[in-house]
Amino acid sequence: MNDDKEPQGNPWIKSALIWAGVLVALLMVVTMFEGRSAGTVGTGIAYSDFRAKVQDNQVKEVAVAPDRITGVLANNQKFSTVPVNDPGLTTLLDDYGVKYSGQAEEQPSVWMILIYQSLPFLLILGIAFFVLRQMQKGGGASGAMGFGKSKAKLLTEKSGRVTFDDVAGIDEAREELQEIVEFLKDPGKFARLGGKIPKGALLVGSPGTGKTLLARAIAGEAGVPFFTISGSDFVEMFVGVGASRVRDMFEQAKKNAPCIVFIDEIDAVGRHRGAGLGNGNDEREQTLNQLLVEMDGFEANEGIIIIAATNRPDVLDPALLRPGRFDRQVVVPRPDIDGRVKILEVHMKKVPLAPDVDGRTIARGTPGFSGADLANLVNEAALMAARRGKRLVAMSEFEAAKDKVMMGAERRSMVMTEDEKKMTAYHEAGHAIVAVHEPASDPIHKATIIPRGRALGMVMRLPERDSYSYHRDKMYANLAVSMGGRVAEELIFGHDKVSSGASSDIQYATRLARDMVTQWGMSDKLGPLQYEEQQGETFLGYSQSQRVHMSNETAKAIDQEIRSIVETGYGRATDLLKKHETQLHLLANALLEYETLSGDEIKTLLDKGEITREDGTKIKPSSIPAVGTSIPRSGRRKGPFGDAAPQGA
């Protein structure tokens, strides 16, 4: 933090002006000396020419000095020459009637001597002062000598003012922080009842949920100085630098109180102490100790509110989380469907929309999206509309952008044989048919055999509403849907032609069955007991787990139950596809012909046997295809649920 009131401007321009001033001064001094000499010397000639001119009566008068002879020619032109050892010079001048006089050696003035001798020292001192000034400019942390200064920056409205109107979808978190703003504006309202301003608030949430946006909104609403810094800015290679920066940050904050200090990613400096890494005097622990003392030590920091953000609250030191330091822990969750609608409305204000755009439909199709994900979705839709040369962003662009974000870009350049396309179409049709006939399954949103990302095809299902827990019937339905693609391949192409495309289906089904048995107590044989415990945070959608101590018999029983549950889903998928084999052929042919079908089109196709699209095109594929006899084993196909996983699974 920098409290100095220095003039604003480009530092490179200031440096250039200073150096230009130094060069101009040097040029002036040199010019002064040269001009002085030039004014007294005149035109230089050789001594032999001087003697010749005397003998030719061309010299009017001369002045003889120990080191130089100057004079005037007959034509009044001044000249000068350097004398040599010539004892007969005066005799020569007398013989030819030249007027001559002696001249003492010119001595510079005292001031000129002082300037001449002190100029190098003044120049060295000026350069040294300028270098040191640049190294610790403003006493800040940008200079080499300012590494102990805080790197916190004062947030101004120049960077774009954000208010609570720009924060949507996280109403509870916004209300918690809005109260802090009201306290800063009118502390007497709370002080009358004995309330004290909170010293700190910790924002906890997944990446992209809007923690930093909330902090900027506080800055925009409060009307008080707002300093922002990252936790990693405290930690340096040198021991004690981080603690010095913490002290400097709070000193500057006291000068600007009441104010707010926002520390982003505080887990970089606030991790557990004494974890066995390093010793008690390492840099990070000293920095944390200084932060703890400054936040709640012997010296009170009235009017300074600390707001910190992290997505790893489990690694923070307990002393940092206690009341008196962080009085409030505000959870910033991923938004629900209503929150997503509000977030989309905020971002859609910045783009021109077509009349057919429905924010709730988009929100329903994006479960689990954070605020940053939704902002990216709107931006992708706008970019797609611009590429297509449109003036308005229509619903088709939002659907295409959603597919691109969730499933990856289309790979239409990928060359697939007809047999591979047919295998993919039946695989996806198997997922879709089982999903349609499983009552507890989420409805189908879209089915496609266009390769996207690493998937050769995909069936996307969307829940009717946000789900915060799963029921047993839905889990068994999801298991059956995940096995639908594998079962369809086996029924249509035979046991020997089953492909590796169901690898992600099997992976999902095994993981779901394991959680049902070991964590959720959904095995009648093993009972409602926990056999595995979570280890650490979720990483890339997978949570590490470790089995608790158990006997070999129990471990064997767990494996048997997992296999039994997966095989139950496999059996349910087999029964449904055998019962509705005609619909399987119908849907597979439709996918082969039109590549992508919406959920409503699939439902209409299965009910009426044909579809009439918006452009009047009728889809009426044949129900029984001519299956080739030489269908090769297809490549690995991935997708949600092995190309049909429900969102949020």
C-alpha cells in the first residue's frame, strides 16, 4: 500500500526527462568552455606560416604568451599559433616593425575551478540518488529495496465499479456481506444495541462461484478504501519478508481506517502450522503468526475489516478461523436453478437477444454451473452468433454454446466408417431407450452421434430440478441407463462384436455401486454401515476414498455386492431393450439419418413413428435396418455416463 501523494504519470517518461536534463547540463558546460576558448583564440596557423607572414609584412601586431601566440593580420583577421623554442622571435618582429607585447597565462576564475572540480562528484551523486529513488519509489513493493513493503493495491472505480446489483444467484452470501457495508456506512445503528463491527469474513466456495466478485461489490457499495492482495504475495524466499509485509499492510490500513482489506486465496499463507514440513521458523509460519497477531492481538485494529476467500477451508489453521479473527464464514455455493436464471439475466444484459431466448430453459440445462461457467456460456453464444453473421443471439446459439462447453466442440472432420457410425448409433439409442422406459430416470435432452471432444456420440439427460440427494430407485435407473449402450451392442451385433465404447459406462456404474454399498448403506446384505471414508477434497470429479479396517470376508462380501448391483442394472437394461427392440431400431436409424435429435423429437418418434420438424421435414425411418456382417470393433467412446450420464452424477 502506498500512502505517498506522487504525481501520476508514466514512470518511463519521468526517467527520460531526468536523463535528458543531465545531458543538457553537460552540453551547456562543454559549450561554455569551448565558446570561451573559441572567442579568444581565433584561426589557428602553423608557426612556420606565422614567420613567413611576418617576413611578408602581413602581420600587424601580436601578443606572445608562454603557450600561445595570438595576433592580428594586416587584413584585421585574428590568428593564433603555438610557439616553438625560437630565441630570435623578438629580433624578427623588430626587423619587420611588428608591434608585439607579452601576455600572461590565462587563469580560470574561482567559480569555474569549483564547477570544474565538483562536476564529476555532483554527477555521480545525482545518478546514485536517481537509482535509489527508482529502487524504492514511493516506499512501495515494486522496487528492489522495497521487498519488505506490502503489495496490496487500492481498488479504485477506474477498474470498473461493481455493486450488489451485479451479484446474483447467491442471495444469502450477499445479505451477510451487505450487513458489513451497512455497518461501515452507519455504525451507530448497530452500536446502540451493543453490536460490534465484525473483524473478518471468510468466503468459502468452489472456484468460479463469485467470491472475488462479492468482494468487489463490497468495495463498490461501502464507499471506503478497499485494498486487495493475494495470499501468495506475502510469501517470499527470505525469512521475515512476509511478516514485514503483513505489518506494513496493517499500518497502511490504519491510516485509511475505516477500510476493507481483501486477501484472495488465503490458504497460500494460512495453512496448518506444525504439519511436519520445515521447522517452526520457516517463512510461511512466521507470516501466518504475524497475520494472527495483527488481526487480533494486544493492539486493536479498529475500523479494519478483513475479507478473505478460499476454496480449501479444510487446510486453514484453526487459530485463523476462530471468532475474533474471522467472525463469519460465508459459504458461496454453486447457484440453484433460480440463481442461474438471475445470473444469466445479469450477463444477458450485455448482449442483444432474439425473442426466442428463454433464460429458465438455459438454466435448467446447466445444472452444477457456477457463475463463471454461465458467463462463459453467454460469451460463447455471442461469439458464435458473430461468426454466423447474426445481429441477435438466438436460442440456437445458446444451445450450441452449451453443447460446446459441456461436451466439447464438434469434430465433423473426423472420418468414421459406416459400420462405426452404425455401432455408435445403436450404442446411443440403447442409452436413450432405457432412459425413456425407466420411470425414475431424468428426461432426455438430446442424443447425437456427432463426435465431440473425446466422445463419438452422446445422450444428454437433464433433471427436472436441481437434486441435492439421490434416491435408491434413481440410482438403479441410472445403473440401467449406463448399461444400455453395452447391452444394445451385444443384442444387435453379437457377443463377439461388443466394443470398448462402454468403458466410461462401466467405470461410472462401478463407482456408483461402490458408493451405494460402502458409504450410503444401500446393501441389504451388508447393512447401513460405512466401509469407506473420504480422503481429501474432490479432484477432477473423483473423490479419493480409503477402506476402513475390515476382515477379508467383509471385503469379499463388498466386492460381491458391488458386482450384484451392477449386474442388476445390466439385467434391467437387457429386459427393456429386448421388450422394445423395434424402438431401438427406429431410433438408431433416425440418428444415422439426422445425427442429432432432441428429447421431444425422440419422444414423438417413439410414440408416433415419425417426426415433423419446424421446417416441415418429416422423419420416418425404417424400423428394421439391414445390419452388416462385417462390423469392426469400434474405437473407445467416452461421454457423460459412457455417453449417457445424468448431469451432476
